[in-house]
Amino acid sequence: LSLDLESRTPAVETSAQTAELLTHTLQGSSSEHRSHTCGELRSHHVGEKVSLCGWVQYLSNLSASNRQDLFVIMRDFSGLTQVLIPQEESASNLKAALCDLTTESVVKVTGTVRRRPAGQENKNMPTGEIEILAESLEVFNVCQKLPFEIKDFVKKSESLRMQYRYLDLRSSVLQKNLRLRSQLGAKEFVVPSREPGRFYSLPQSPQQYFQMARCYRDEGSKPDRQPEFTQVDIEMSFVDQAGIMSLVEGLLQYSWPTENGPIKVPFQTMTHEEAMRDYGVDKPDTRFSMKLLDLSQVFLSTEH
């Protein structure tokens, strides 16, 4: 999501202020898709009904008779969760759907948190004490056959990894490296000057999932386009249109100067069809009630 804010909107000057603002806003916006992330469930969640969204990390060998093999591992940015496949006859359709999944498919699973049977806990997983007994499944996207398995122990050639870099970046090793890099904050590059023994520092923005950047348009001036603006870039997953709109409304409401008075949310919305019908443009100025009127029926009987 890239949001352009006009230059009159106060810019956030530091990454710390940006983090505080976005954290406050994100805490106030809820996702309709999931109730928890895959890495946060613990034993105190046992008995709760939850919804998880993520990628299929691992599919068990369903041909085996051992109960431990009847599960799916889901993954998101926070970690892994084991999803138990129900074996009851009444859940045959759900079982078939779960068994037909492919790795790296994107799904939503709703179910009840259960404590794993004694001796089947996984101490190597933060969520290793629990599992989710699946009750429903929604498949967002089915993954086709991949050029290589996204597993750390699977060897891939360097050229293949570079060719499918977007897949290689899903590996746990590179994910760990990216998150470690993001914790380092802003970096500064030393640039030499023409004077011997002197240099200047070129600060770089930190690697974050959101940023507020001052931008300048590389185009001619227009009456309704300012050359300078503030752009907000936000990366989110498992969020719908309503969630994005709620997030942006909360962001502007939280950052709006108090001396300008409060702003009301939710913002007025209209479809593209309504905008073109009532105003003739796709970015109408709604401060004036000057809507277009269709007089076609009035002049149907006229000759000119």
C-alpha cells in the first residue's frame, strides 16, 4: 500500500516516531481474517477457538497409520503452528481438503486449541505444547509445483536460487537474516569529499515494514498536484479493503494536528461509478455541493 499525503500534513521526523504512530494505529485495527498469528499460541490458549492464516510449511505422510503423521504445519512471519487433521467421518470433506493441500499454499484454518498428547510435545517449537484441531478450511491460493523445495536442508544451485530469489527469501535462514538486519536500525555510509581527510555521512532509512518518506514529483506542476508530498508505504498480509481503509483512517486521525480540530472517521467514500456520475471526475472536490444533473430525459422531445 502506498499512500500519498499532501505536504500540509505534518511529516514524522524520526523512525521512532514512525514506529510509535504505526504501532498505535495497527493496535487499533483488527484483521477479519485471523484471530492470532501462527507463532503466538501457547498452552494458556487451550480451549479457545482461533483462526490462523499462513503458508503450508509441511504436509504429513497421510498414508501412515501413526497419529503423529496426521497434521499440517502452518507458517507466517511469527512462527509455526501444528494443525491436526480430524479423522471423524463427519469431517470427511474437511479431511480431504486438508489432504489435498500443497506446500506453500496460502490458507486460513479455524479450529480449537488443544494440548498435545503427552510425549508428543516439540520443545524446538515455541508452539510445541499445543496444536489446532481443524474445524474449517479456506484456501486463498493454491501453490503449483515449485522449482525447488523451500527447506534449509535441500541443496539448491546458486543460479537457481538467484533465478527464484523471491522463493529463496522464504527460507528460515534468510528470514532470520532479514529480521536481524531490520533490528540494526538506520545505517550511515561514509562518503569521501574532495578535501583530503574530510568526508560526510549519508544516512539511510532503516529496513522496516512501513516508512514515511518525503517525496518530490518528477513531473510538471498541476493545479491539483503539489510537487512535494509525504508518502506512506505499508506492507501487510491477510487484510481486506475494509482493514486497509480503517488503518489509514486511524493513521491520519492519530497524526492529525490538534490545533486543526478533530477529524471524523470513517471517511466519506464513493464508488468510481458514483464519482463519474455526480462529478464527472474520479477525484472530485466534495467541499462544494455541485453535482451534475442528467437532463437527457428533459430534452428528449427537443429537435436540437
